[in-house]
Amino acid sequence: GMQSIAYDVTTGTTVLVYTNGNIDLFKESENTFYNIPDFKIKSISGTKTVNGVFAENGVAYVSTSIGVLVIDLSTHNVEETYKFIKSNETIPVKNFIRNGSYFYAVTGNGIYRAVTTNTQLQNFQVWDRIDSLSNYTAVSSVNSKLYIANNSSVSVLINDTFHVVYSCDT
């Protein structure tokens, strides 16, 4: 089953991510599929879950139970993994996006951000937790504003603080 899909304008690549961890890249100019089975076949302890994908500037960022897989869409290689580890426990990443000069990772332990140009993104210490609520599941960047959502509300980040813009009773 399909879990998530993203499109990268730079490379003209559609990234297809499946619930079993398999990843396909469809390069429209070549009308060709490339398979990246790395996460699917990787042996890990605990659950192996894919939560989403974000793509831009020739790179796909796949949110998983072990962190964020960073895939070079030109070489079709997993270049690195951003692992979020606190107290010797891996924090699953529910969603990942770039907004302005920051990357944002939505986790069950809060929302983390790091400057996109930081060369040490694999080091969890460079990621700052900007919100400790754990119930957010979705993130989007619209008109240079960062929005996060859960089952009952949508919030926007303004001056490093999240403000509720919509709320409903569930």
C-alpha cells in the first residue's frame, strides 16, 4: 500500500513511499522507475514504519520510525539518516519539512528544528526542540508560514510560538 508521495521539481522525480518501507523513484523525463529497497530490507529492532516524505532541491526526506532518511534523487542513494535519540531511545519522526532557513521534524517528543545549512544534521544535539507537545502529526509550509496539525486543531508558528488558528471538538 502507498503511504506517501512527493514531487521534486528540480529533478522531475516523483517519490513513492510504501507502508512496507519500499521506495520507488519515478523520473518522468526518462519514463523510468528506480527502486530503493534499503529501508525495507534493513534489519532493525522495534517497529519499522514510514510516516511521510518531503522532497525539494534534488533530495527526498523520508520520515520513519528510525529518523529521517535523506535520499539523493540524482544518484538514488540514501546519503544519510537524521536520528533523533534521547536517553538511548530512538524518537520516531512523524513528518518533516523545510520552511525558510529551517528544517522541522514532528515527533512524538515534540517539534524540533535545525538550520538547513548546518553540516551536522546527523547530530541530534544541533536540533532544538521548539514545542514539547506530542500529539501533532502533520506539518505544512504555506506562504512562508509553518502550520502543524493534530486530530482537533491547526496551529501556525509566529515568532517561535505556535498559535491555534482552528480548533474543533472530536
